[in-house]
Amino acid sequence: MSDATLTGRELIANHGRTRDGLMPAEMPYGTITDEVAAAIFRKPSRLWLVLVGVSFLGVILFGISILVLLVEGTGIWGVNSEVVWGFAVANYVWWIGIGNAGTLISCMLLLTRQRWRASINRYAEAMTLFAAAIAGIFPLLHVGRPWLAYWLAPYPNTMTLWPQWRSPLVWDMFAIACYILFSILFWYTGLIPDLATLRDKAKHRFTKVAYGIFALGWNGSSRQWKNYNSYYYAMAALGVPLVVSIHSVVGLDYAATLMPGWQETIFPPYFVVGAMFSGFAMVVTLTIPIRWALGLQSIITLDHLDAMAKILLLGGIIMSFSYSFEWFAGWYSGGEAERSLIAFQFFGPYGWLYWMMLACNGLAPQLFWWRRFRRGLVPLFIVGVLVNVGMWLERILINMNTLAHGHLPSTFSFYVPTIWDWLMFLGSFGLFCFLFFLFAKVIPAASIHEIRELAHKEGAAR
Amino acid sequence: MAQLFSARADLFLRLGLLALVVLPLTMAVSGFAYYRSSYYTGVGAYVQQPVPFSHRHHAGELGIDCRYCHTQVEKAAFAGLPPTETCMTCHSQIWTNAEMLAPIRASLATNTPIRWNRVHDLADYVYFDHSVHVTNGVGCSSCHGDVADMPLMAKAEPLTMGWCLDCHRDPAKNLRPESEIYNTAWEKPADQRRKGRALLAHYGIRKDHLTDCSVCHR
């Protein structure tokens, strides 16, 4: 039997894997296309339909919680006159952090020529896009009157008013808007050659035309590839500062205030690393079910997971350093409010959450010092989820601790989330999963043309 | 393989992309124009009243002072609308049977005030004080136009926040001497710049805080 008719798994059995383990040692271009595109042209499986149905319930839940919020106002939340930033802000920071990893993988790993990026960048970018879009919703809901959100934009109005340029919230608006626009453009650019592949492989006229329109007449000529590559690399170079800017600005949302615990100059880089950390954890969490559900084990291998686990380990170390720097800065500042806040973090009513966060973010990734855990699906998945939980705890604790324990002891207060806080958070998950499942059925979850390029570089295809 | 798209498909795609730019731009420009036009601000549109009271006749031709009817303008935030009795100071003697004035007589007989329709209606979150303006060199006509030449009342200015701020940022260009406050036909002299600066000093106006939010939004 010739190699062209074998599946990726059979190719591994026959030829073994390439030296860095990223794919079968022999992998014809056609097989790559077939392996990735199979999930799209297959009839939807029962599992997929169930998952889409369940996540759609989440979307409905999200819709209902937004509707109730708009009718009743922010009073349905646990926020009060002291702890004014609750779940909405924490969810925003968490989701936008997750949204950082896709662009990191796409741009930084592309520019640093990390080959293993090719198989995972597509769904990581999709994850980025959906996470950033969901993140964009939360600040609008947080302000309570989203229909006035256009006030943040500088437009020529009859009030002759401009936004307050000194406010980080305005920087935030620009950072999110730029980031979402960039993510869409970059994701779509990477898709064009694959859309053309799908156009050519599709059987029905409707599917052909639908993919054809978005393929923008791509025919794979050398001239197109040349233009494409210069454009794609230029975009990637533009993306790197954006990844850094977006979460730096989120950090400045906090650091530009005068509250204890939000004062350290380390905040912007600390937030950027935290974002990449949580984003990578989410990619790991998503990779394990995806490669199984779409049958991509021959293309997304344990070596990919190994590489991501190392990044998680690095992230965990830097996060632990950042936490200890916070404690040091609190002590070193000599301020009573700062010192008392540190004690409150450890031993206050939210203390148990803080210890949990330290365990999830600092301790759990330390497992990845051992190769056995970096290549074990179960430990990878568990640590991925733990880091996501830990990073979410960090986002909510940074709001609750500081605002509940500010400068004035007379205004010390306590924040307890309500059922609507939880339902909205749950609903945002539903929306994320719903979009992601639709994506996996309509668009190649891995980048066909980049894996072909990888196969060429690895010598697996000629 | 047969061609998927006709030769014209490319044209439609390009037109679509063009529309993606042109349509939002057109909407933005139209919106910009609409919110500044009298369709939206209502400048120059006469408002129907229960009695067709003519400011041109009373304030212009007869020369009745603004303060004869709008009695509180120098003392209070609201300039005041005259009670029916003010109308009757004259109309109990002249035009006593005029058809046009029937609602006024009915109002007096039944002791129910006339419901005039507002022409200059600011949003509820705006604090506006007439007295502080007329006692500091801002004349009636700066905001209300040449009322003595209006047969029925209409807005002369858009009363948008930008329009208010235009003067609050630089009041000197509109200030007039105390003697001219109630002269609705007043026009700026050629050397308004210089006179305006002198008037700032005369009225003791400090510009620094005139554009603070809390000046108008309390």
C-alpha cells in the first residue's frame, strides 16, 4: 500500500516520527489535508450536537443574565459602594488574559521560528478571538449603562466633549478594540489558503461558493505566496507589541489608582505574564480534547504538549516571583495600609482563596520539572484547569482584597457574589464553548498550509 | 473544473469592500450634520401656544420691558412666566372682547393658569440660572435672539452643550454693558474684544472655573 492512502496513525506505525517528534516521519501533503479537513466534511457526530446544544443553553443563560442586568441594574450583583469592581471586571481581565495566548503563539512563536507552533496556532487564535470578544462584553456590562458606551470614543459631538485621556479606561477601550480588530485580521489572513483548500475539496455548490467568497480568489500562485508571506510576517511583527500593550493597559487600570496593593510598578509586566500563563493553560486544556475529538493525534503530538508545559512551568515561576515581589513591596513601602493589606490577603476572610490561588498558580506547574508529567495527558489537563482556576482567583482577589480593605478602616467592607454574578460567569463559558464548537465544525482547527510547510521543513513530505 | 464564480463576481466583491468603508462613513457624516441641523435642535421652529402671544407686538412695537412679565429674571434661576393677572393689567381695559383673548378671560374666571408650551427646554440634568447671567453682562438676546422681532416665539440658538461651552470658555466675546442687557436689538461693537475684556473686569468674572462640570451639572 502506498503512503498516500494511509492515515497519520498508520504512517507513524510504518515510519516512526520525525526527530523532534512533531509529526510522522513520512507525511504526504494530501494526508495532512485529509486528516485536518476530515472533521469538516464528516456528518456532525452525536457528541458534537449534544455539546453544541448544551453550550447553547449557556448562551441563553448569558442572554438572560444580561437582560436581567439591563432591566434591574447593577444592583443584582454583589458589588457595593466600596467593592465597586466585582465579577464583571475580574471576568474581563481573565478572559482578555486567555485571549493573549493565541496571538502570542501566532506572532512571537512565528517570529522566533518555533516550528511546533504550526499545528496549534489556528485554534489558539480562534480561542483568542472568542475570549477577547467575550472580554469586550464585560466592561460594557460593568458600567451598567452599555448604551452609553460610545461616550468612551472620541467623536465630534454637540457637547464638544472629549474622553478623559488621563483615564486608563479610555486606553483600555482602544487597547481592546485594536486587539480584537488585529486578532480578526490576523486569524483571517492565516485562513485564506485553507479556505481555498476547502473550496476545492467541497462537494456541494453552496459550500464551494461560501468558502470561495472568503478565499478571495486564492489560487496558490508563487506571486500570491510571496505577497502573503511578507504580509503575514509584517502582521506578526505588529502583533507582538499589541499582545504586550493590551494587558499592560489592564494592569494600568489598577496601577493608575491610589489603592493599596495596586501600587507596584511591576503591574504591567506582571499582568502580561499572568495573561500568557492563563492563556497557555487554556490552550493546553483545549488541546487535549481537541486532538482526541478531531483525531489529530498524529499532528498535535505529545511533543507539542511538552513544549507548552515548559512554558507553563516558566509562567508559574514568574508568577511566584511576582507574588513574592508584591509581599516585598508591601513591606518595603512601609505604608500601614499596604502592610495591613498583605496580612488581610493571607489571613483575612478571603485568605483561603488566596492560599488556593498560590497553590494553583505557583505550586501546580512545578510538576512540569518532570518529563513524565509534561507528557502525561491527565496531569497536563488537571494542571491546565488548576492554572485557569488559579488565575481567575487572582483576578477576583485583586479586586476584592484591595477594595474591601482600603485606606480608611471605616470603609472596610465585604464582597459576596450573588447568583447573577455566577450565572453570568457561567453563561460566558457557554458562549465561548458554543463559538468554539461551531468553529471546529466549519473551519480547519489546525492550519493545513502551515502543517504542510512544516512537513516540508521536517523532510516528511516532498 | 468549471469556474465557480462569474467574471463579474470580482466587481461585486470590490463594491462590497468599498461599501464597507463608504456606508459607515456616510452614516457618520449624516449623523454629524443631522444633530447640528434645525431638524434636531428646533432652531427657528415656531411653537404653537394656547394664545398666539406676539413678542414683536408687545416687546417690539409697544416697547414693554422684558422684566414687566418675566419678573424674577434678575433674582432667580427661573425667569418666570407671567400670571394671567399680568395680562389683565392691560387687557381688562383694552381688547376686552377680542376673540383671540378668550382663553385669558376664561383662565381668570376659572382661576386656572394658562398652560404655555415650553420653547427653551433644557435637559433636567442641566442647572441653569437666569439671574447670574443677566447680572453678569449676558443679555437676553445672546440666548433668545431678537425676541422683539418675533411674532411667535421660536428658538434662536441650538442650546446644545457645545453652544453653552463656546461662551463659557470665552465669555468676553459676548459680554455687554449693564445698560444693554434688555436691549434685544443689541449688536456687538467693532471693538468687542477690547470692550469684552474690560467688561470681564467690570463684572468680576473669573474664567478659571466656568467650565467645571459642577457649574451646570449639580
